[in-house]
Amino acid sequence: MILKPSQQTLNKVIETLQNGGVVVCPTDTVYGFLADAENKKAVEKIYKIKKRSKSKLLPIFIKDMKMAKELAFIEKEHEKILNKKWPGKYTFVLKRKKGLKLYGVDKNTIALRIPKYKFLNDLLKKIDKPLVQTSVNISSNPALTKISDIIKQFNKYDILIIDADNLKKNRPSKIIDFTLKHLTRLR
């Protein structure tokens, strides 16, 4: 199914994610696959569609700092940096809290991002759950920004595609690792 961004579409996206579906959604960087991080089958669908190795972990979109603190340990000096960079094009790897039922992520660390894209931010606030996310492409190929390419390649799968027209050529988010001895940029 292909829909344009709207309030009605937002409700359909939430329904799809809550029912274990995968959504292609525009972001502030590139189009991304989204799924409920707490739904193993939904996360496995993303791996299958992308032909991605399960050893390659998935980052997570979150709605706010409160949710970040529910999922990860955030030190005071890191929080200052996060507040400057979020919402935005930065993913941060942090030490993960134990006892969380999340799929596609490491058992010790977690990569989090608060995007800066109104439709997606509205979705995150309304669904109030962490969503795994990864660029729309077949693994190791460049991220797709043309909606016609995305539809051609991925419409055969049982997924919901949000058509926000072509996105500007953009790079995926920068990834900063806070779990190492020194702050390290991974991408």
C-alpha cells in the first residue's frame, strides 16, 4: 500500500506497526524501514526484505530524552551533547539497560536517534514505542531517495510505503559511540 503523509496516514502507520508490519517512511536523512523494536517477527521482516545479515544491528528511533533514559544509561556530559544534537541527524551508541525486550539490537549497547522530521516525530509521539529503523535499500547498496525506485523495488512486499516524493540526496545519520573510552565517530 502506498499513501501520502497525512493525519489519516499517521493512524494507518500506527495500526500497521502495532500489527507487526513494516513501514517505509521518509526521515530527515533518507527513506527508512521502520518496525516495532519489541516485535521479533516485524524486525525479522526488515532483515529479510533488506537481505541484511543479522549480525548487523539496527538503530532505534525514539520520541524524546525521557525514552532515551528508559533504554540507555546516559551520563551527564553525554546528555549535554545529546540535547545539542537531538532532534537531528545524529545516532548515538550508548550502554543499554538490561531487561528490555528489544530485537535487532545488541544486548549491551543500543544506537538511538531522535529524528527531525515532522511526520516521523508525530508518529513517534503518538505510538510511544521505540522503532527499529534502517535505510531503504538492499544491504550494502546506497540508500534510496527516489520514491519511484523504492516503489519499484519494494512494493512487492507486504509493507506500507509513505510517499513524500523524492528526498534530496542525503547521507544517513552520523553515528557517535559513547561506549568506548574516547568519543568515537563510527560514520
